[in-house]
Amino acid sequence: MTRARTQGPRELHLRKLPGVDRVLEHPRLVGLGLRHALVRRVVVDVIASERARIMAAVDEARDPNPPVAELDELAAAARAQLDRWLQVHPRRVLNGTGVLLHTNLGRAPLSAAARAAVDAAAGTCDLELELDDGKRGSRLALLSPLLSALFEAEDVLVVNNGAAALLLACTALASGGSTGGVVLSRGQHVEIGDSFRVAEMAAAGGVPVIAVGSTNRTHLRDYSAALQGRPDAALLWVHQSNFVQAGFVHEPELAQLAGLASSQHVPLIADLGSGSLGLGVPADEPTVTAYLEQGATIVSFSGDKLLGGPQAGILAGSAAAISRCRRHPLARALRCGKLALAALHATAIAHASANTPHLPFHDMLAIEQAQLRARGERLCQALGWPPERVRDCQATIGGGSMPGQQLPSVALVVPGKAHQAAARLRRGDPPLIARAHEKQLWIDLRTLTGVDDEVLLNSLRQLG
Ligand SMILES: *Cc1c(COP(=O)(O)O)cnc(C)c1O
């Protein structure tokens, strides 16, 4: 028997693949002025995925004789991969999904002032320096009191994101061990995006979550029973920020929980998530101030949801509780970077207005359906599309706020197969992301409120 005959078809095909060094010598990959280790890694990856493709094709007997990539194809694939890696991600995209706070699209877009603030902070800046006396200062010296005043809280602390705020509050305000824990209703074991569960995030610092009640009904007595023998525990309230419950359901009011917490001398941590300041957002979403008025010791929420700012986590609450959080070692690990702080400060300044803040998110919420309809008709005309392509639809806020609530909106309906049109728009410059609905592609104009007509038309012309 010859050597070749002892080999299976897989090995025979794999032997045809060029080696790493041969691909590296290809003219497409020579003289790029890039680190050898980088180019080599990409070539190794490209060959490995070609190898995996051949093996899968042969093993599944889909193709006993699969084509094997030529040297030139492998070099081209490596070059394309390098080009992708060496282009900054994330890129700007246009949000035509009708979801105002889309986590996959970076949630709230920043205002021009917030972008300028990021730019100023990007260089050397007075992050932790008092310009008056030249002494060391705090990065939150001005932002904390401003936010405290806006939220009507005694004090405020800013960290990296909403999850960090929750983790810090639970870890700093309750103890682990048999006398501690955070008590949470089974009806509030919320799962947020990407399979992350609030109860697991709350417990990640070593303070266990004690589940009480049932999915649909939890009573005050369930909480008070759990607190027996746990003087170092805390009560945790998690806002049902992305789902609604109906039917045979019961949970105590937040204020009743606050009464229990104060009689038992334990803190009440309320994870609100959305962080509304009231003005310009639908009234049924609870505000941070309302949670504090109802007796929450500390409220945690995100900077990039209803607040309309950058990714950040905010804790608002009693001076004593915030001080415990600020001094906990986790506070240093979870602190907010200078770019986000600058953007958050600019966002807070917009919220200082007595009127609805002029922030991109709030503008998207405020625009009237009639204005959207008029814009849709203008765009259709410019594209030479028939006016029937302008249709009424429903947008949503998303981002863990106002579940089930819809906002009347207007969309342009793209002709043809939804997935083909979607792919073409994603490849546009800038890419436009829309939503499939009734087998067609709908481009929601509410979430495109801040985008110039010309930019939008350029993307739409990709459709041909
Ligand atoms: C969104 C959300 C979080 C997490 O906030 P991030 O800013 O995404 O880390 C936590 N709890 C609730 C209730 C939320 O809605």
C-alpha cells in the first residue's frame, strides 16, 4: 500500500493547503509595515478556518471532494481580516429600528455638548486637580453635588455602569454570611440582555441573594420572615424594567418595604435601571426622586437609559449609604473613566434646564407623528418612491424601560425581500439598521430624528 492510500480523504485535501510561511510571502502580505506577529496570527487563523471548513465538508460527506483554497485566496482572506481589525470599531451606524435605546447600538446617542466634553477630557485635564489651590481633588467634586441636587438625593456616586452600581451597593451595604444577604422577591429576579441576571450580579461580590415569595406573589411577611436573625442584611427591590406581569399577582409597595427596612434597621436598595428625571419621558416610568421619596435608602440606575447620557452607573441615596459605597474597595475597581464622566456632566447640565432637556434621546421621544409623516413623504419624493411606502408603525423605548409601551411612529417600507434589503443597508456608508416586520423591511423614522436628510438619503440610495 502506498502512503497516500492509508490516508483518509480529509488528510489528502488538507495536504493541498499551503503552509503559513508560503502565505506570509505572498505579495499581498509583504511590505505592509505591520508587526510580523500580527500578520502571522491572521494567516494562522485563516488557514485554521479553511482547514476546519474542509474537514467539516468531508466529514459530513456533503462534498467528498471539496475545493481547497488557493494560495492567493488565503492571502486575500488574511488581508481582508487585517483590514477589518485595523478599522476602528464601533463605527457610526444609523438606527432605523424604532427601538430608541438599543443596547446593541450603544443605547442613548450623546448630545453635541457631551461629545465636545469627551473631546476636551481626552487630552490632559483637571480630572483630579483643584485649579484654585493646585491640590489634589476628586473626579466627582462638581458632578456629585449637581446630580444630587437634580435627583433630590443627599449624595450621589458614579461608577462604570448600572450593573456595577448594583454590585457595589449590595456588597457595601449588606454582609455575607449567615447574618447578612440581600432579600429579593422571586417576582423581581429580572434577566436583562445577553443572559445576565440581576440576582447573580447583585451576589457577585459575595453577598448572597435570599429569594422570597413566588414568581407571581410576594408579601411583606415574606420579607420580614427572611430578615429574622439577619441584622446585617439588606432588602433589594428590582424594577421590572423589561417585562410586565398581569393576573393573580401581588407585591408590596416600595413604601411598605421601606417601612419594614427602617423598622428592622436595614437598608433598602432599589435597582431602578432606567434613571428617569421626569421631564420629557413618559410619566408611568418611576423617577429616581420618587423612589427616594418612597423611602429607598439608595437607588441604582444607568447613565445611558432614560437619562440620555453615556454608559455609567449612578447611585443616589442617603449620605451614609453613599459614603459606605464610596469607601468600599470595589468603588475603586468600578470607578467611571474621565471620558464618560465628562459626557455625563454635559448631560447633567442639559437636565438642569427647567424644560425638557435638549438631548438626542429626548428629541426622539418628543417628535410628533405628524412631523415624522411629513419627513417620510419628503424622503419618498427625493428617492422617487411612491407615497404608499410611508406607513404608520409603533416604536418602543427599549433599554430596560417602559416594557410593552409603544410610541406612535412612522416608517419607510422598503420593497423586496426584507433580509436582502437589510444586508444591503448594513453595508452602506454609514450602515443603516432597520427592522423586519410583516416580511418587509421597515425603517423607523423616530429613531432617525437626529440624522440629516442627506446622510439618510445616501444610505437609502444603497438600495438601488
Ligand atoms: C439595565 C438594567 C441594569 C444594568 O444596567 P447596565 O447599565 O446595563 O449595566 C440593571 N438593572 C436593571 C433593572 C436594568 O434595567
